[in-house]
Amino acid sequence: MTPAEIKSAAVALFEAEKSGVQMGLLSVAYPKITMDDAYAIQAELIAQKQAEGLDTIGWKIGLTSRAMQMALNIDIPDSGVLLENMVFSNGARIPPARFIQPRVEAEIAFVMKAPLKGRVTREEVIAATEYVTPSIEILDTRILRADPASGQNRKIFDTISDNAANAGIVLGGGHFDPASDLRWVGAIVSANGQVEETGLGAGVLNDPVEGIVWLAQRMDLYGQTIKAGQVILSGSFIRPLECPPDTLIEADFGPWGVVSCHFE
């Protein structure tokens, strides 16, 4: 894609978010789009948001589970950027006009106390983490999930361009040791009191810490760095849950507490 096409795609994505009207698939409009193109569109989209005064507060990792990777026919995760207007308090009530087609996932969030860059080890990730905490990620899609003319489903390039479908985060209140065995940290996730999903941290690349290892290496390819104070969503260990109006989501992390939000 040309620089002009990348900027145009980012502008269209930003307008879709503002208007609440989804745009067409970039993978249809630009059949030769590459992974680098998609991350360039994402970077331009974030630059536009930063130009309007929004600060970056962290990063998210997506497509870490084997099931989701198989569904999109890929073998690597993706990543997106967390911005300050995406943070909701635990138990927040979310207005119906805020998102287009919200969904949620349960994740372990890492809060960093030191920067990470390049090829880091698992031990270096743990040493750079101040604490981990339970969280809910809110997903949204500013791009149609399928092309109405051809029926083609959105591809990884569409998702990455759309900031990895990131829309919001709800953080729990507890601070926990990142050196604990996060593979066994799990959640029971309910919608309006009905258990919909359960999962363990092992669903994230067999260890959520490995998600941060992957992210640091990917970011290095694009000249980016994980900074001290940033929040990193390490990846979901449940399938995304649809959240139509009047949906109460509760993610029960057992001894780590409950994280919730209510879509009005």
C-alpha cells in the first residue's frame, strides 16, 4: 500500500469509530495488503488519536489462543495500543452509544515498572513487571465482520489495522506477584448470571508471560518499546462474548476477585 492509501484507511477507521457506522473490509479494498501495511495503518490511526490529545497507556496482545489462530488461519498473535480513554472502572456502566458491536474477553494484565525492548527472556519480563491484575478487555469492530457482496470474512490484516479490535479495559483492584504460576490463574465468566466461558492462563501461549516476551520482540521490529508504567493485556483465555444492550458481565477470578461491567 502507498503512504496515501495507508493514511486514507486510517482516516476511514477513525471516522467509523466516531460515527458508529462500520466500514468495509480493507482486505477487500486492498487485496495485496500485508502485515506491515496493517501495522502501518494502525500506527497512523493511533497518531490521529494522539493528535486529538489522547495519550498511550499500554498495549494489548490478541489472538494468543490456538483456537482463535486456527479460526483466522494464522500462527502468530497480533497487538494493539491502549489509550487513556479506554479505561473503565471495575463495575462501570457503559453507555449504549459508546461501542458498535462490543464483546469481552478475560485476561491477565501486566503493569510494568521498567521498560522492555527487543529479545527479552521470561525472567526479564517478570523482573520488569510491578504486578499483575485480573482484567476484562472490551473489543469492538469498526470494520464489518464479513463483506456483504462476497461473503468474505475479515482477515488478520483488517483486525490489526483496526487496532487489533481494541476498545476498552476494565482492571481489577488486586495486585499479584508476576512470578506466580499464571498458567493456573483462571476465570469463570458470566453474562447476566449465566456462565458462558471458563478458562486458564495456560490458554495464552501456555503462559501469559510468553505473550509479553512476544510483544517486546514484535515491537522491536517497528522501533517501539514497552515503557515503565504501561499496562499490557497479555491475551484472552476465553472466546469473545457478545455484549448486546443490558448485558452484565462478571469475570470471577476466584482469589483474585471479580471484574465486571454492565453494557446499558
